[in-house]
Amino acid sequence: MKQGQWMLNGSDYERWESITYFDTKEEAIEYGINLLEKYNRNTQDEKTRNQLMDDLALYQYGNEPIYVFYVGQLEEVGFPDETDILLENIAERVYDVVGEYSEGYLDDVTEEHREELQSFIYRWAKQRGYLPSCFLIREIEEIDIRNFEEVAE
């Protein structure tokens, strides 16, 4: 999965769980149409039903045809910059211990040093595998395969 890719989902829920990603919206839609056409031709085929689960996160319990799926674009969740809050918390902790004698502590951290700390935290998170692996879905569109001329009901 990478920024800007597209994925499919069988419903308009907040949670998208497909394991297949596409580089273009057109590729995703074409794949979804073909998958539903294949399923609708033989709703009993176990392999196709498994593909519905993997690629559309659809769990079909009946044998009814499916005509609608959703396509959406991935947007990575960035690693937050909490450097200023971290520095404020440190200064407050020191103040809690020594009181007014610590007034002004860390007030003179330069922008360069703040950026260096943020970079260090980011590198640490990346090296240790703590960067967010979740994503947002944008540009969601409902696709009804009955709207395509080549698809027969």
C-alpha cells in the first residue's frame, strides 16, 4: 500500500479491509466489475467467494447477485509533529519540581534544534516500526455495475 493507490470495498463502512491495491482508479473499477460479473455468473463458486472477501471485504452468506461496490483512494496518515508539546511537558515537569527557579527553561530552544529533535523522533519511530500503518480513504465513489453497458443483469 502506498499514497495515492486505490482500493475496493463492498460497502460504504468506515473500515476498508481489502488486501488488493491498484495504481489507478480505472484499474480498480475494472477489476471490481470483472469480479462481480464472475461472482454473479456463479454465486456458488468458492474461489470467487473467497476473492470477494479478500478484494472487497464482502462476506456473502446468501447467493444473491451483487451489483454495487465502492472505490476509494488511499491517503497515508502522517507521523505527527509533537515536538513543541514534548518540550512544554518537559519544562512543566521541571517547574513542578523546582518551581519558579525554572521559569524560562527550554524557552530558548532554536528552530534548528526543535527540527533536529523532531527528525530524531521520526527516525526512531521509523527504525522501530512505530510509524502509522493505517490510512484514510478519500474520493469514495459508489460503482453500480448495472450502469455499464457491457454488464448484463
